[in-house]
Amino acid sequence: METRVERVRKQKKEKSKYRFEFLIIIVVVFIFYLGLKATEKSIQELTYVQDQHIFLLNLKVKPSIQLFGKTYDLNVINFIKEFIKSIK
């Protein structure tokens, strides 16, 4: 049996662990984004093609991501519906 103080300490430790994991995920995604942008810039400079995009994030008109020439829509509702259909 643990005391209340030990239990509260354990809960704080677990909470800080989850915060740290979330922070790590955010940092990794940010580094991935910067890497894609740097790669795109380098490829455009080497090939002298300015209108081709390896990675393009469009959140203004219609939320979408263009990755290696293929466009993916960021419509969460349709994604959930298609995911449910694929499970059935």
C-alpha cells in the first residue's frame, strides 16, 4: 500500500513523462518539415525547375498536402468515414 504522497509523486512523474513524449513528437515533426523544405529547395536549385513541389502544405483555401507530386486532402471527416468503410 502506498501513501498519498507517493501516489501524487508517481502521478506527477507519469504526467511529466507524457508531456516530454508529446514534446519529442512535436520536435521530430518540425525537424521532418524543415528537412523536406531544405530538400525541396536543393532539388529545385539543382534541376532549375521552380514550379515542381516535393512538399507543399496548403491550409488556406482547401486544406491539403502535396507530397512528391501527389495531393492528399486534409479532410478529417472524410478520412474517418473512409477508415470506417475499410474496417467493415
